[in-house]
Amino acid sequence: MATAFISPPMLRLRRSAQSGNKAMTAAWQVVYTESGPNASAYIFGGSEINLTPMQALDTINIRVRKIVVSGGAWVNHDQKAYNDAQPVTHPSIHINPIPDVYGVEVSMQQTAGGLRTIETEFYDAKRMGA
């Protein structure tokens, strides 16, 4: 007799197609945005942002925003400015995973120095299974 196996729903982590090189501008630009399908919970799996191209007198701001209620507006989750050349031993910025339902957005802007191109890698986890 065959045995039936039931698998619980799982989250599938994947590299986002929004990853890649981002040319900086003086205005905030969205470099990653995602939301759960049909208001389903998912996880923004985090990101790595390589600030190696920064030089003396450069300033790059990185902002993470969320929508926390259905139909709500974007609110700041975190924001930080990075100045000058980054340490050779740690030029990469890590954004931790964030549970979400309604939306996560990562934006960047460069407010000082020559405009740089920054490498980014984003991950998200979507529900799979039933």
C-alpha cells in the first residue's frame, strides 16, 4: 500500500532579478522592491551592497522602508549614510532578513562625490507548497 506524505508549506530563498549594478544619482532611487503575493507573508531575505567603489568625499545613503498595514504608506525601517572610501577589510554592507506582508523597498542616493556604480545582491523567500 502506498503511503501519502504531506509536506508543510516552505519558503524558497532565491536571488532577486533586481540584483546587479546600480548607477547612483543625487535623488533617491529604488534599487529593490517586493511585496507578498495576495498579502501573503514572505521574507525579504536580505542583501549585500558592495561599497568598494566609494572614494574620499563620497557619501551614499541607503534606506530601507516598509508598508506595515494594508493600504498604508511607506515608513522608514532603517537609514544610514556611508562616507568616504570604505575599509578594505569590510567594504560590503549587509541588510538582514525582514519578515513582511505588504512591501519592502531598498533605496539609495549619492549626495557627494563623483557618481559611482554600486554592485547589489538581493534575496527574497516566497511561499511554496500547500
